[in-house]
Amino acid sequence: MNPKSLFLGLALAALASPVAAESYLGRCKMGECLHYDQSDRRVEAQGSSRVPGDLVRVTLRQAVSDRPDTPKKHLQFDAPSEVRFFCSTARPAFGLQGGGYQGLNLGQIFGANELVANMYLRACHPGVDPGRNIEATLQGFGYRPTPDGTFASFEALIR
């Protein structure tokens, strides 16, 4: 095997290898805090020249507590579920159960979309902690207000 092929093989393996589990506070509202444990991040597909981006799959587990600072060892996480996000500043989206994709307007974060925006940020930009201002963090990555339509398939999303 020549050195270029070996290097390319190692680089591809590194890109495909899962990221260690990341735990984070998703959101606290009305005395209920949602905590997440994210692992197994994989890039499954690429966008198009018109709508560039990466289709990313992560495994999430959720736990509920009454305090944002509950130690992880005291959280009881649900069974894991796979979630897909299309990481794109042009047309960010998340996968719907049963198929299709929901576009996300990540240029304007408010109560109803705060949780999914945080989940998107963690899946698409692992290791980034937005602190108290998810909207500013996303804008720093180049996200602007975008339409938030529904798309029947991945192919429709990237057209």
C-alpha cells in the first residue's frame, strides 16, 4: 500500500468513527429540565451543489429532572433513539419520524424551537456549548433566517 492510500484510508476512518458521548442540558421550562446524552455521530450523506450540507445521524437518550444542575449519575435516561439532522446553513432541517424532513429557521430562536435548535447545534457542531445564547452561536456559524417548510424526502430537501 502506498503512503497516500494509507493516509486517505486513515482520514476516512477518522471521519466515520463515532464521537464520544456528549451530555448536555437541552432546555428547562416550568420546573422540568430535559437532559440529553448524544453519541454515535455519523455523516450518512452529502447535500447537493444547490443545497450543500451533511446528513448527520446521532443517537440520543433523554432524561428529565427538576434542576438544570442534576449530576449525570442521578439522571435516568430513556432508551436511545436515532435522530437525523441536515447540517446546512442554506437549508437546515431535522428528520421526521416516518420519513421526510422539517426545515428549521435557525436565524430566529424562540421558545418553541429552542430545544430542537440546541439539539441541531450539538449534532452539527459537536463540542460547541452555546451557553445561554443559542441564536448568537448559530449566527456565528453563518445561520440566517430561512423558510421552515416540510420536505417529503432527503432528495426533495436538497433540490
